[in-house]
Amino acid sequence: MSADFWNARYATDAYIFGTAPNVFLASQAGLIRPVMRALAIADGEGRNGVWLAEQGAQVHAIDVSPFALDKARKLAAARGVAADFELADVLNWDWPDAAYDLVVAIFIQFAPPPERDRIIAGIRRSLKPGGLLILQGYTPKQIEFGTGGPANPANLYTAALLRTWFGDWDIRHLVEHEDFISEGTHHHGQSALIDLVTRKPV
């Protein structure tokens, strides 16, 4: 999915994924500490990055679409918070070493393997020791629901796959479940989800 794809999708005044934070992310509010440095990967129109800033985090949000980032900046201004919004292709981004206390990866399943492996390696590298990863994605059953997410099964997550990536970390929460979600017009309806919270070893 190229920048042109995402620009075309975001080229509307509407917030296609809504302006409220992802429900699973919001449920983890107790983990967000003021002034913690947080990375929001492929943050799109800013709903999650802005929410993190509202919790007091120092937010660095990246996305490949300038249209999305313009909307994210408008949302941040409307909510009275600041964040560092960077135009970046996550597949070719220079991930910093041990830079973040928190990485948020919400529905970033646009890349199949082996490209996806670069994202996972970047997440592992960029978190500080003791840092947290909060992730939500779709499982393969999501293809049956067709209510959002990729159509390619290779892009989707299972608990076993996440354990291969992060099994050497302290997994605090890992659950596959089905639920109704309503996040704008592009994530709406009964969905097959997987949630992960894990801490990088100190």
C-alpha cells in the first residue's frame, strides 16, 4: 500500500477512522505516565497520538500520508495538545535505538512478510529497556467479517505469531477475541481482534 493509496483514502474532510482513540488503547490508560515518550506507528489522522498527548505523553507520531498528518495536526490543535507529527514511510524509516517508553501499534497490518519483519525489528529496537508495547490487530477470521483490515491472510496476526516476535518479553496481556467496533467508516462492525501488552526486559 503506497503513499498514493493512503493519500487517496485520507483525501476527505471526514476522519475516516474517527477522532476517538482505539478502544483497546484507551482501556490501557493506567499504563500511560506523564512525560513518557511515546511512538504512534502509522498514526493516520491522529486519533491515537492525540489521545496519548492528552494523557500527558510526549508523542512522536509517524505516517506516510501528508493528508493524514494535516488532519492529525488539526485534531491536536482542536484538542489543545502538541505532538511531533512526522512524514515517514515506516518500512524505510530509520528506527532509533532505545528512544521510547511506549510504542503503540494499532491496526498497522498493511505490510506482509518479509516487509513486516522490518517493522517488528524496529519496534524491538526503538523501545527502551522496560518500555511497553500496546498493539491491536486483526486475526485471520477477520476476512470472514470483512469489516476492516487487509484481505491478505499473511498480514494478519495470531497469538502464536505474536509470541514468536515477543515471547522473550514480559507479556502482560495477549487475547484473541471477537467484538463489535465502531471506528469511523473504515473499521465498523463485528471484528476478529487480538490485543497485546508486553514489556521489554530491563
